[in-house]
Amino acid sequence: MARLVEVAHFLGAELQGNGDHQVDGLATLASAGPKHISFLANSKYTHQLASCNAAAVLLQPHQAHLFRGNKILLDNPYLGYARLSTWFAEPFVYCGMASSAQIDPTAQIASGVNVSPGVVIGPSVCIEAGVNIGPNCVIGAHSVLGYGTQLEANVTLYHHVRLGQRNLVHASAVLGSDGFGFAKEAHQWIKIEQLGGVVTGDDVEIGAGTTIDRGALDDTYIGHGVKLDNQVQIAHNVVIGDHTAIAGCTAIAGSTKIGKHCTIAGACGIVGHLTLADNVHITAMSLVTHSIERSGTYSSGTGLQQNSQWRRNAVRFKQLEQLAKRIKMLEQQLQR
């Protein structure tokens, strides 16, 4: 429970209304009750303010007149909601050191680390203070978990994986699996042993089921503040710059370097050995086949259409080369 005056102070926002009103959670405008805080971040939901029963709503100052009840005014209500969500989150933390955990005697574990049942910790692992390890995680030899890092259930870290401070790795993510490296000999593939590791910076979040391959020689590197969604595939020797965010089902092929502050939407494909500049934004389901040297927003593919229209356009697409030749011929005739 918290009072609205405490909430406003935490957000550095202006409160208009009853500061002693108690709240205990967050909710949408449509579902909020008298002990909930809600927010308006998209103008298409403005009409819901008239019937909203929230204890208070986060609004921009110029929107204050739109809600009859208590309001907390700040420039970015969505950012305020994000920060306030930390008050009401209920993360699972196993307290103590489970007797069923298997810990190699050479592992170095700081005091106060929480280790859940079924965890396996390999030789020469170093785990710093404030770390929480969920059930059935596996941590390979010579790996390092930085201060305050949390592994949810069933996370697997192969050997030589180094996580920075305050990382959050969601369930069933795999870090340090072999990169897809093979050399062709006659009619067979010869495996290239992957000798690098995986290194992450501080404040990284890695989604459920995401895989990050170890480097072939150098490490695969994930920069500070990077956010990876669920089911993302990061291949060997990829480098991702600080504070880049990548949405679900995107796959990045080996040795590609992505700049800082980029956003890559869902289901994108990025081929190997490319470089993307800082502040590049890729829209959903795009295929990136060449390096991008300047910041900006990039797209590929076509938007959804009725099937009949798409089929006609697909036929025309196949005719583009013929049409281009005809246009060139007509231009030459006009010039003559």
C-alpha cells in the first residue's frame, strides 16, 4: 500500500487531489478500481477517462481537465507507469541455499546469494552478492554472474559466460551454446569448435527462450542496457551496442555488429557480417541484407493485403524487369 502523495513524490510529479488516498496496484483505464493507479499514454483511450474508477490517473499537464478524480501530472505518463510498476511487482525469489543444489567446491559464491532447488553450478564459477538463481538452472565452468543478477527457472549458461551487474535472464534462455560453424569437406561438414564465450554488460534483460551463441574465437558481446525479447536468436560473434532493444523472433546471423540505441522489431532477419550504425530502427518482419551506415528507420517486405490483390501484385512484381526495359526503350524513343 502507498499514499498518492508518496507516489507523486517518487515520480517527481504534481499531484492534484487527495494525497492520503491509499493505492495497492496498477490497472488499465477500463479495469481500474478505487485502489488502482492508471495512466493515459495513447489518445485513442481518452474516452475511457469518463467512466474510469481509478484512485488516480497519470496524465500530462494539459490533460488534467479530462479526469474528474485524483490525477498525477507528468510529461511522460507511460514512463511514469514503467517506473511505478517496480513498486507493485512480485518477483519470485527463493531464499537461501537449497540442499538439492549441486555446487562444485571450486565455485566462489558471495554471501546472501539465493540458490533454488535443482541448480547445478560448475567449477570455478564466480557469483557476486545479490544474485538470485531460479530452479533447475545450470551454470557452466568459469562463468561469472555480476552483482544483483537474476536467473529465472531453467536458464542454461554454458562455460565461460560472463553476465554483468543487474542482469535479468528469463526462463529457459540459453547463453553460450555453440555457434553454427562448419567447414565443407567433400560431401560432409567438419565442425568448427567455438572457443569464445558470451559477455553481457550491466542492466541487460534477456527474454524467455532466447539463445545467444558463444563466439568462434572472440566473445559474443551484448552491451549495457540491451533488452532482448523472447525467442530471439543471436549468433556467434555478434556485437550489440548499448541500450539497443530487439523484439521477439528476430534472428541475427554471425559476426554482425549492431550499434547503440537501435530498435529492431519482431520477426526481423539480419544476415551475417553486417554493420548497423547507431540509432537505426528496423520495422517488423524486415530482412536486412546490407550494412546500414546512417541512422534512421528502415523497412522491407510488403504490408498485408487481400489475397486477390496480393496475387495480382505478385504477378506484376515478376514483370518489373520487362517493364523497366520497355520504359527505357520509350525514353530513348522520346529523346530521339
